Amino acid sequence: MAGDSGKMKLYWYPEYRSVRPIWLIKELEAEQDFELVRFFPGGDAAHDAAYRKDVHPHCTIPALVVPGHIPILESGAICMYLADRYGKLLPEPKDKEDYYSFMLYTTATLDGILDFFFELYGMNKTFTDEKVQQMTDKLNAGFDFISRRLQGRQFICGDKFTAVDCVFGYIIYYAMVLKDGALLKNHPVLLEYRDRIQKRPHYQATINMK
Ligand SMILES: N[C@@H](CCC(=O)N[C@@H](CS)C(=O)NCC(=O)O)C(=O)O
């Protein structure tokens, strides 16, 4: 499955977490270096088995295959790798704490909270009232914390758009599509951030990919 075209291969599917690296690739103006492989996990059994063996043990996306290298897993890791590889959309030294914190906080903590709300609102799974309240409080604490960091700045690393905005920006997208954006309604700073990222043509082009 490694890139026989010599290009890097990115496995993606519309609206999935692959939005993060695809949006970043567009912001890096590096699309010519990639073969985008549209892949629905759980579709073709033979393809799933090969992908599971050669690329991703859990058959999830995104995954990046750089010819001659082992596959790179995890949307956040792929974004950090690509920003480093191109030497672009990286934080100023003074903003590195925010860059690393929010890369990992977003993917290791917020993703799981949003996945809970996807199960609740998107899949209509049933949870106890206590569990829903606990997760609502956790999400609001996280969103309030990020709102304080974003106060008076355009993006996560100050006024410079960096790769971490492609990673955290997907959380905003995810929250928007659940229950008509109800999870964001008490977070005005995040709504302003949403307006800023929605104005970016590469964000729009990525979320409109079918
Ligand atoms: N932590 C991983 C999560 C990957 C993940 O769960 N991807 C989902 C789509 S957002 C997937 O491929 N689901 C298909 C499946 O579980 O069958 C990352 O950020 O890359």
C-alpha cells in the first residue's frame, strides 16, 4: 500500500478526522505531493484486511504513508509531521507551549468528549443523566479554558495560524454538526474563532470534499 507513485498517500473519508491533515496540506499548498486515497473503513473486507495489516492496526483513518517509511498514525501526529516536514505553519518559539498543549489536549482529551456527544446525539445511545451531566461539565470546562487562552488572539498560537488550528478547528466543526451546534452556544469566543476559520477557503474546500 506504500505510495508507488512516489507521492505520500493520505487515507481519508469525508467529515472524518482526516479533515485535519487534508486542510493542513491545502494550507501548506502541498497538494501536488499527495495521493489522497478515499477509504471507507468497514466497506470492502479485502481492502480492510490489507489496510489493517500494512497501514493501521485498527483500520481507522487518517493514516499517512510516506514512501520508504513506516505509516504515520493519528491525525495530530500527521499534522505535526507535515508542518515540520514543510517548515511552515509552525509556532513562534514563545507560542510552543500552546502548540504542543493544544495538539495533544485536543486529540487525547477533547476528541473523546466529542465522541461521547456523537454517541448521544448522533447515534441516539442512552446514558444516565449523571453521565451526560458529567461529560457536559467536562466539555464546558475545556471550552472555557480554551476560550480564556483565545481571548484577544486570533488563533491558538497568537495571531499566527498554525497546524494546531487545523487540529483544534476540527473540534469546532465536530461540535457544529452535533445537535445544531448546541455545545458551542455558551462559548462566544469559540463562536468568533469558528467565524474566523470558516472564512478560510482551504477549510471550506476540505469540509466540502465528498
Ligand atoms: N485518534 C485517532 C482516531 C481515528 C479514528 O477513530 N477515526 C475514525 C473516523 S473519525 C475512523 O476511522 N472510524 C472508522 C471505524 O472505527 O471503523 C486520530 O485522531 O487519528
